[in-house]
Amino acid sequence: MTGNKIIGIVVLTGMLLTACGGALPATSWPNATLGEDTLMVSNNTAIYALSPENGMLRWQFPHEGKGDRTTNQLYSAPAENGNLALAGSDNKHAFALSVETGEELWRFDATGNKSGTAPTAVGASSKMLFFAADDTLYALQPSSGLPAWTVESDGEIWAAPATDNERVYLPSMDHHITALDMQSGAKLWQTKLDGALADTPTLADGMLYVGALAQHAYAIDSMTGLVKWRFDTDGWVWGSPTVSDNSVYFADLDGNVYALDAVNGRSYWRSQQLDSSVRGSPAIDNDIIFIVTDGGYLYALNARNGNQIWELQVDANNADRLLADPIARDGLVYVTAMNGESLMMAYHQESGQLAWQFQPDS
């Protein structure tokens, strides 16, 4: 085990222990979302809308000189609903923005007239927007931002729910995943797993795939909540599994990447151990799996056998804290960096060659 790996695991484990005690928001690093034609990056006091092709800045929220205290700590990856993007701040506010212009359409205040910060996450379906703040999920109407219903959890909510437009599947740090009726918020079923759930479940073909901070990954029947299979891992699984062609791909905090049969959980392959911890979810495109690590590396793996195609150190001077999910589409893979010379970078999938990079004006 390398020294960098040891350091990365120690640091991230410390973050987890602190966060499980409620002191550190789970979204306290930059995150990005790729919509139909816009790449949106949330980082601290701003959201930047970029061209996916060349990284050119299209708009910034809040616009220069229009910020306020509620628009600080904008770390949650925005969620799109048509021409509306929902953003969230750790100050317990949600903001509906025009995807085209970045203009604020409405905002929602979940503070209850109390100050302080909390873990937040945002999600969207075609019918509803979702804002999780602290231990409460708010279902917001896209047209007005008014809540259709709210649900409280027994633990903090660190991730947005998954949805199939009829049901909402809510993960919680209290080890439970809960199915709710989309229209009313009524509980349909609840399943307790062996660890805290820090990321959004992946919904595919009537199954929910989720990792837990307890060395397990699960497949759960979305209609009944029954666990179909459980796979044991070497390390905790923070990021959401990625499902493609009846295979499930995910990584753990020990730096291992796994490929399983989506139906029965049988292992197809396990990668060689990477340089350090993996917090984010894998991205897949063109039969290539892309993984980023806490130590600052981007890996491209063959999706069929897990063999490494290439690897690169994203920033040789400040190569650490790659915590957000990579995004892969149209021959490029997008990486968001917590530290370093650039906030967002795009690389060519086949070669790992840098296509463009973006750093906001200071």
C-alpha cells in the first residue's frame, strides 16, 4: 500500500467519522451535472454553466454583485427539470434557475427561521423537484417552488432520492431506504440495511442498487423493498452504483472497483487496487469505466474485464480531493476538482489527453 493511499484513507475516514456525527455536510465539495446541452458546476459561492464542448462560460449564478448569504456554500450538483435547474445551498435554501440564462425563478427557504448549515441535496423528476436539507425531504412544485409534501427521516439525508415518477426512493444516514408515493409522500415500504446510505440509489429495470458505509452493496426490489442480493466488499461503498448492459459497477473506499451481474450479484471482475479511496460513482461510456480517486488520479478501465487502459494525475501540484462523480459522454470525460489549478477539466476518453479546462475568475 502506497503512502498516498494510506494518507487518503486516513483523511477520508476522518471526514466520515466527523460527518456521521453531523458536523460536516456531505456535499462540501464541488459537484457537476451534465444536462442536454449544459454542464453546470456548483462550487462554494457560485454555479457556473459551461459549454460541454469547449468549457466556455455561459452564465454564472448569482450574477456578479447580486449574491447574498443564502447563496453561499452552493455545493449540491444541480438537478434539471426541462428548462429549470434546481440548486441547493448548505444554508438550507433551494434555488430554481433558468438553464438558458441562469436567472433565478424562485427560491425555497427550509431554515424555519433558524441559522446554521446542514447537508443538502437536490433531485428532479418530470413531475416534481426534491430538496433534502438536514433530515427532511421537500417535494417542490416546479412551477412555484411551493412544497407538495414533506417527509422527515430519523437521520440526516446526504443524497437526493431516486424516482420513477410514481415512487420516490429516499436514502438516509439512519441505514434506511424508504419508498414514498410521488403524489402524497405516503410511506409505501421501508428497508433497513447494514450501514448508512450516503448517495442516491440507482434505479434500473425495477431494481434499486445502492452502496452502504458498511462494506456492502445491495440490489433491492423497488416494488417491495425486499433485498434481492447483497455483495460484500473490502471497503465502505459511498458512491452510487452504475448500471449498464445488465452489469453493476461501483467502487469502495479501499480503492477497489467491482463489476457484478445485475440479476444475481455474481462477480464478473474486480480491479487492481487503485492509488487511494474512491468516493464518487463510476462513469461509463463506450465500454470504458472512468474512476476518480481521493489521491487525484483519473483511471480508464475496460468495462468487460477491469483492465486498466490508462491513468493520469489530474494536477501534479495539487493532485488530491477528486470527490465528485466523473461524467462521461460524447467522447469526453469531465472531472471536477476540489483543489488545484482548475475547477473543471475535460479529457478525451480514448487517450486521456486534456481537451479543455475551466477555472473561475478569482
